[in-house]
Amino acid sequence: MTGPVEYDVPGFGRVPVVERPCPACGDGVSARSERADTPPEWPLVRCGGCGFVYLSRGPDYCALYTTMAWERTTHVEEHNRAELRPYSYKFSKMTRWRMGLLPRTRPVDQIIRHARPGNIIDLGCGDGGPLNRLPDAYIPHGIEISTESARQAQKNFAARGGEAVNDSVLAGLGRFPENYFNAAVLRSYLEHELQPRAVLKALLPRLSPGGVALVKVPNYGSINRRVMGRRWCGFRFPDHLNYFTPARLRSMAEECGYRVEFGLTGRLPTSDNMHAVLTRP
Ligand SMILES: [Zn+2]
């Protein structure tokens, strides 16, 4: 990636932005446009080398602490989405109904099912609230780039013996020792990450052998994405930088050294999201 350049971003003012090569294979020259109807300031492209779909431009990490913190981008996105709503509202309600039929995938249930008690880390932990229900045998940690959310998470986690770090995930992971975590939670996180491959690589040695990374990410291979086109709920510009299909998630994780399992319901084409368990062998 080259150094950041400042752009005027509607709703946010001047924002430092970086050009991105393919986050899966590093190819920086062969990308071509994936859709003609996406915002011109955030080009959605498909890598000519490996086929991965991604935004070829994204806000630099330093913009995410405050200016484009998740709390603010969500607010602007809801405003933008209102214009698309007359057509998509009904489908979005149907999607929620469908999700009710799937097995429970709340983070705490998933951790208890897949991870041994001990240290747990949530990447992009927000205010840490979802981990409050963890049994005491699990010690919650997190990394969160939004300064305001990280402060709240630190309150929640410190009370239980853990810690929240206010940094990019890549830099924050470097502060923890190897073989430290029995599980990492990557829920609605990898799609936001400038460098998803580098993060998966950095996480692996910090998991204990047999430790797991629990991933939830929008499924670019879903039927709904094809039906809805530009109105698909997984499109968020520039919040969502990476557009994984099950095959692309598998290949990136396997190349980083993980064993990958989706289970019976983890990659249904009828769901807008997919769930994978990545295990350190
Ligand atoms: Zn590529």
C-alpha cells in the first residue's frame, strides 16, 4: 500500500485514504471494475490474478479512531440506505425471518461450544458488551480502533481480568504473547480490515495449538447478493473493504496455516452471512 492521500468524503470531510492492492494475493495492477453502479470514490474491483472482490481504496487506519469510527459510519450509512429502502425493506425483513431458523450463533454460545476456558480475544471488539455474558472461566480481551468504544470495552474487560487495546488490530495483536488465546472472535470484522491476510497470519501464533478463530462475515456468494444487486445489505461503502465468498475465505485462511470448517449451516447460499471455524493445527 502507498501512503495515505486526503480526500473529501461525503458526510465526513477530509479523510486520509490509501490505495489497496488485492488483499488476498497482493496483485496491484490487474484489477477491473466489478460493478458500474458503486460510488466512484470507492471503486469495487475484482482481482485479475485471483478473483477476489474488494475496494481498491479505503480509509487509512488513522481515520478510524474518531473521524470514521464505526459509530459514525453506521449513522451515515443508515441515511444513505433510506433512499434504497422502498424496494429492499420487504426483502430485508424476509432475511431476518430466515435467520431465525438457523442455529444460534451468538458469540458467547459459539465460544462455549468451540473454545476451552482461558484467554479470549475479540478483534474489533466495539464496547465489549456482547462478551459480558461469558462464564467466569473465560477472560475477555479485545482490540478496538474506535477510541470511544475501546474505553468502554476496557471498563468491561478489566473488571474480569482482561484488557482492551485501542489500536489497529494488526498493531494491537503484537502486544500479546504467543500461544496466549484459546479463541479469537472475528464477527463482522474481516470485511472491514485493510489487511485481512496479514491479520490472520499475525493471529495464528497467538492462538494456542487447537485454538480457534470464530469468523462471521458477509457472504458475497449468497443468492440474495445476486438478486438484490447494488441494494444487497452487504454493500457498505467504504465500511466493507473485502467481499469474501466461502471459497475465498477458505483459501486465504488455509494459506495462513489454519484448518477451515464451515459446518452444516455455515455457508448456506440463502444466508447473507457465513460462519467459519478456523483452527490452529
Ligand atoms: Zn488477488
